[in-house]
Amino acid sequence: MKFGLFSGILWGLDTVVLGIALAMAPYFGTADAAAFASIASSFIHDAGCAIWLLIYMGVRGRLKDTVAALKTRSGLVVMLGALLGGPIGMTGYVIAINNIGPAYTAIISAFYPALGALLSFILLKERMSAKQIAALVVALFGVMAMGVISAGDSEMGNTTLGLAGAILAVIGWGSEAVLCAWGMKDDAVDNETALQIRETTSALVYGLVVVPVFGAWGFAASAIPSFATGVVALSALAGTASYLFYYKGISLIGAAKAMALNISYSAWAVAFGFILQGTVPSLATVFFCIVILVGTVLAASDWNELFGKKTEA
């Protein structure tokens, strides 16, 4: 369980540091930034994760293992998961943010662990007890409540397109963990090679397909030499560590429980926002952060072990 929890903590840090970078020039304050910053930063972030992983796997002498994994059916399944979770899911998320705002996008996209739990049950035969499912629902309620608190008077663009984008994110992210878990079921692909395949595939498709389609290559190229992009690279380092823990969690406790723990990032992001930016949360936000953390831990835990209950042999 600790690996899934660490993935949430580090993704919360990634989220806050990335937010700091996106508040700097050239990602903020111009018409080009408004049009291209989200797509360009997503590409640079994923490319940064791919580079950090290349260094990590190279130092450990494991690049040959990744190349070998790419030649297997399991490796191809992980690549499909990468496409769904990276370019497809994240692009849907960006489209949603641009049309219905970040708060409402967060509310809808928070349902991805629920879809993941359903797909895990159907495809991987992973089971969660009724108590664990109830705890997951409570955690999702906490995430949605935080979205409502932050929604305010969010401006709306194309609502239909925004909703479609958010649903695409739910499908992409919910499917990613399940497909990657499926790909890691045999010895051909382990959690580290799976992650390198995921991040490399995502970065390449972003750079070769998504960024050109959105016409964001010029903006991305001009943004790369900036100080803000260095901050994006730091956020990508936290993101890489988060993904390492996340994929390790998937391999140990299953996709459904790992996803449940991963969504705790929304609570940890509030804590890091206070530490790094001095943003003081409201009492309601603190309450729902506690709800999220308790719900995610209970959703991923064996309740008998957690509460010291003995089971009959």
C-alpha cells in the first residue's frame, strides 16, 4: 500500500510545482500562452519524465530489458495503455479544462478510479470488498467536493466538447492502469520497463502527433530554453518518482487499489500548496482532504489487518 500512497504524495508535489511553472513566462500572460501552454507543457512534462527514466534505467543497466520487453505482446499492451493514459487521456483533460474549467474537469475526471475498478474486475478478476468500494466512493465524493469549492464562477466555453474531453480522460486514465497491470502479469515486462515504455511512447506521440495537430510546436520550441521549463523539468522529476511508485503499486496490490491511493494527490497538493506557495486552505478544504486520505487508505487496505482483526483459518 505504501507504494500507491507515495505515488499520490509525489504527484501532489508534481502538480504544485508544475502549477508554479505555468504561472511564469512564457507559459502565462500572452495570447499564445492561453492557446498553447497546456499542450506544450504536457508534452515537455512527459518528455522530461521519459528523459529522467532513460537516465534512471541507463544507470541501472536496464535499457536492454526495455528493448526486449518492446518485442513482446505484453510490451505492446503496455504501449496501448500508454496511448490511452498519456496523449488520449491527457489531451481530453486539456480540452476539458479549456472549455469547462479546471474545477469541473477535476470533478468529472475523478471518476477514473471507479471505471478502473470496474475494468479490473472484468479483465483482471481483481475484487474489492463492499467496504473498500464504499471507501472509494467516499474518497471520490471528497475529490468532487473540492472541485465544487474551487469552481466559483468558472467561465464556460464549448460545454459539449468540454464534457466529451473529460469523459475521454476518464476512459483513458481508467484503462491505462488496467492494461499496464495486464501487461505486467508475466515476466516479460516488469513495473520499471513498463513505465519506461509508457513514458517514451507518450512523449513520442505527443511530440509527433498531438503537438503538431494543435499547432503548438513553435510555442513549445520557444519555451524550452526558459527558466520556467527548468521548473517543469523539476516537476517531471517528482512525476517520474510518482510513476515509479504507482507502477510498483499496480504490480503488488493491483490496478484498482493503486488507482484508489493515487487520487490522494488532490489532498497532498493542498498541503504542498501551503508549504511551497503559502496558500492557506479553507476549513472545508482541509475537511475534504482528510475525507480523501481516509477514503483512499481504506479503499486499498485489508480491513482485518488494518484494524487488527483475526480471520479464521
